[in-house]
Amino acid sequence: MFKLLFIALGGAAGTLLRYVVSGIGDRFSDGVFPLGTLIVNLSGAFIIGFLWGFFEESNIPSSFRAPIFIGIIGGYTTFSTFALESFNLIRGGEYKIALINILASNIFGIGLVFIGFILAKLFITNIKGGL
């Protein structure tokens, strides 16, 4: 029961964080390109990759991981918003911007998961090497 509560609380925190970060990103947008959503999803991709790599090397119990991955990061990132914004760009005839959004989100998102994972492994290796 507590696990579900912590996932829900994490989801609420992630959602609020997404609202703030996306709003900041949208301030720097021209109003057509969904920059806020791109920033949220790419930063979320990096964070999940980093945390996955970190948790693989740690003794943190798996029950602690679900509220973070499912709750916080799941509430923070937003595939459905990305999909809707891409759809609306296509529907509005903004084919080039839609393609850039789709490619940037997917290519950079997967790349940032890898980078986050590798950086976490390097971070852990340096910590263990220093002890």
C-alpha cells in the first residue's frame, strides 16, 4: 500500500516539475516549436539513464526505485504531449518542424539515456576508486 502511495506522490511531484520546466522552456520558443516538451523529455531521458546506471551499482532496494522511475520520472516526462504536439504540427502543415521534433525527441532522447547511463557508471567507478 505504501509503495502505491509513494508512486502517486512521486507522480504528483514529477508533474509539477514538468509544468515548471516546460513553462520555462516555452518562454524561449517561437510559439510553434514545442521546446518546453522537448526539454522535459530530453532531460527526463538523461535522468532515467543516469539513475538506472547508478542504481545498478548501488545497494538501493528495488522498492525504492519504483516511486522514482514510475512516479517522479513517469510524471515528469510526457510522451502523450509530445505525440499530440507532433500531430498538431502535421495537421497544421508544419511538416518540417514536426519532423525535427520527432527526430530530435527520439534520437537525442535515446542518446541521452546512453550518456546518462555511462556517466553514472563513470561516477560510481571514480567514487569506488577513491575509497
